[in-house]
Amino acid sequence: MTTAYRVDPRTVAGVDVMGPIIEFLTLPEEGDGAPCTMRGTIPPGVVVPLHSHPDPETYVSLSGEAEALAGSVAEPRWIVIRPGDVFHVPGGARHAFRNRTDAPAVMLVISTARIGRFFRDVGTPAARGAAPLPPSGETIRRFRDTARRYGYWNATPEENARLGLVLLAPR
């Protein structure tokens, strides 16, 4: 029998997904379509490259400010997401984020257990308060291989550059 429980957000484990930090408020242990709630932090100067996946995601901005790619890739439009704003990404929609401010952008992320497991599979333990480091070549390879296994699409560096996304160079 399952029971309801309270999550202390101060004690949740986080993973570094090549710059952004994902903290699991609910664990991604259930079936692929089960909900997973996460807190996502995009540190200053960090981007989430253009990508897509079949999992829908809904973002609720808690603090800071980020820009999200809206519209089509043919006619991209960057919109500012501020505290209280909700940004929804339907399954299969190409999307990206960037934080061009001096403060972290923190959002509640509601998606599927499947995408939660993906973040867990590609992430490395997050160091609280540490500045993001560029990913190693091995981290990038593992990310790409895992994304391919999950059936997720990632843009090329050239496609990201055309959208104004500057990625951290691998170390």
C-alpha cells in the first residue's frame, strides 16, 4: 500500500546535467508516464541547448529570470520567463533555455518519470553553490549516447549557435 508523504526540499539530492541542476522532489521510480516533479536551476551564463523529446514538460518559474525558446525553429522567438510565469512544452516540441542574468533561474519542472530517469542517468552529483564547470568530453559522449537510447533529439553546435546559444566548451 502506498502512502502520501511530505518532501523536505532542503534535503533533496541534485544532479548536474552539464550546467543546469535538477533536484528530484518526487522520485522517478514509477512507470514511464507517471509524473515526476523536479526543481531545475539554470545558473548565470548557462544554457539548455536546443532539444526535443516525447515527454511534455511544464515549468513554473520560482525565482530569477530565464529566456525560453518559443515559436518554431524556423521562426524562433525568445521570451522572458519570470517568477510566477508558466511555460509549457508539449511532447515533441523543440525548446531551449538560456540565463543571461547574474542570478540563478529556478523553476519547478513537472514532467514524466521517464525524463526524470534520463536526468538521473546523464547527471553527475551536484555540488551545492559551486560554479558550473564545462563538461568533459566523456560527459558529452555519455549524454549523447543516453539521449539516443531514450529517443531524444539534440541540435548540433551550429544549430545552437544560430539561435544565440553559446555552450560551455568541453574540458
